[in-house]
Amino acid sequence: MTTAQQPLNSGFGAASTAEEVIKGIDLTGQVAIVTGGYSGIGLETARLLRAAGAEVVVPARDVDRARTALEALPGAEVEHLDLMDPASIDTFAQRFLDSGRPLHLLVNSAGIMATPLARDARGHEAQFVTNHLGHFQLTERLWPALVAARGARVVALSSRGHRFGGVDFDDLHFEHRDYDPFAAYGQSKTANALFAVELDRRGKEHRIRAFSVHPGLIIDTGLVKHIDPEFLRAAGTIDDEGRPVRDPERQMKTVQQGSATGVWCATSPQLAGLGGVYCENVDISPLVTPENEAAWYAGENTPGVLPRAADPEAAARLWEVSERLTA
């Protein structure tokens, strides 16, 4: 990684909202792309970037749904993009490049979680494709626009869910091992964090900096639709009536709180000259150490990122594999 995993003591915290962290920041003249920017965390991110003056482009698989969701966001652009379809990614990126605009902010917010086994047309596992590989291809194709910004940031939505599994380079797509929805999710979220590490290393000389983010557990975004409510209830994330439990210190956040770290990574001057790090609770996270690993896994309000998700050698290997998989 190009910046140490050391907290900055940013002055914000687990309960901070995106509106609080972007207060006073002017993005006039900047261009932002927010995948998944028409629901949940992505929508709140797009709303605040637009309110701060940025031109905002929201790529969406369901264009009609996106336009409806963004009706209250004057000036936001909606374009078609399917992260499971390489041709769709190339078409979207080329349209953007043809516009001649630089790209200052790329927020890769779209994602799926713990889904039943599905594959794209190439046979690649769907969570790995949607959460990592599609965004990898999108970022690569948009590289000229990121360079042209002469100061760009890329934010990858990772998750504390990287605890569920690392990247299995011998069987990325569950062709030889039994499919486990959470192991696949964990692999994809580890990949998101590693992507930011290597992207930052490669982009630094072009003034492109990258960050990965744990937003928190936000139940009311649709991300958990494939998870049994009994599992969520047993975990204490919903109450007996199925309503989300709010406890930011335990990562159970509102959409406004869950958007805060990503917006901070995309816009905060506190991060000038930094990059390649995993962030949560509106700060850089520490590495999980053998001393606090048990507490971290137990969810005892211990922030941190596992070393396997911040390993520069694994990040470089994943980049090379991702290049081969996306041609």
C-alpha cells in the first residue's frame, strides 16, 4: 500500500453523516461517476456530490428506475451500464470518453451480497464480477479521463465482510469448491480493498488516488435481500418486527451515516497526498493485529482491515489476473 493504515483522527466518527463531512466543500467544475447511484448509499452519495456542484453521471442497468429515483436530483445524468456485461461497460466508457470530459471522482458503489450462485456469459461468478471485475474493467477503460482530471480519486466500496474470505486465486469462480454465498461475498470485498491498493500504486504518478471503504451495515438498502431475516435477527441487526437496529458504534447505520466514509474519501482535503488505504467511520482504519484479531472477529466495536486485504503483493497479483479476465 502507498499510505500506512494509520488513523488520522479526522474529527469525525461512526455516527457522522455524509452531509456533515462534505460541508463547505465546493466541487464546481468537477465530474463524478457513481455506480449504483440511484439507490441506498450510492443515491445519497450522488445527491451530495451534485449539491456540492459536481456534474454527476449515474450508470444504471435499469435506466427507467434510475431516472425515477433521480427525479429530485436536477442535472444528474443517467446512462446504461451492466457490470455483468463487458460490452456494456466498454460502450458506457467510450461514450464518456467521447464527451471529452475529465473524470475527477469515480465512486464504485454498486454491489450485490450473498446471492445464490450465478455466472456471467464467461462463466465467472456473479459477486466477483459485479463487485470487483466489472468495476475493474470500468476503471481501466476510463483511465484516460482520470488522468485528464490532473487530480482524481477512485473510491471502491469494500466491506467488513472481507472477513468471510480472501481471494482464492486457484478457484476464483467456485468451479472446484462448493459455493458459499458469504465466502463469495468476502472474496469480492477483499478484492475491492486490494484493487484500491494496486490502483493507487499505479495511479499515484498520474495524480490518481484510490481508497476502499467499509460503509457499515445498512439494512434498508436492499443489499441484504438474499439473507434470511432470521439470520439478521439473530445477529441483532433487525428487531422482532423486522425494523433495522441503529447503533453506529456497532456499524449498524443509516444510509446517511453509511455514505459518510465514501464521500469523505472522495472529497476531503484531509486525504490530500494519501491513498491506497481501507477506511471506515470516516477515518483510515488500522490493520487488524494478532492481539486484536479475536475482538475484531467478534465485532466488539474494533475497527480495522485484515492484512490479507491490504497486502501489496496480493493486490498486484489480483490486478494482473483481472487484466487477463477482462482482456
